[in-house]
Amino acid sequence: MERIYRILEKLRPEIDFRNTHNYVSNMYLSSLYIVELITELENEFNISIDIMDVVPERFETVEGIADLVKKNGGEW
């Protein structure tokens, strides 16, 4: 999950993603940031995220993002 935190912190350095949840609900990740995050995740983990998996609920927590990466073939 450290790799995901680094990506999140790169996108929004002003947000403490390690000590918060509800990233979308709290508007820490807007649709624009989610698109950027998906690109970073695909590059970092050498995966292609299925568009059907791109729903806001998957981006509320780092655990949800990690599950999305795993579901799409990402390896730690």
C-alpha cells in the first residue's frame, strides 16, 4: 500500500491520505484526480484498469484502491 500512498501524496500533497478515509466523499479525489490516479496506478503496477471498475466507491480508501489494483492484475 506504500506505493499507492506515494502516488496519492504526489497527486495531492496537501492531503494526509494516511490518516483519513472517504477520499471521494470528502472531495479529496475529484473525477480529474481519479483519472490521474488511474494513469499513475496503471504505470506503477503495469496493469490496465477495466473501465467497469471505475466507480467512486472504489476510491474512498487506500484499501479500496489496493483491491482495484489487485483485481486488475497488480502485484505487490
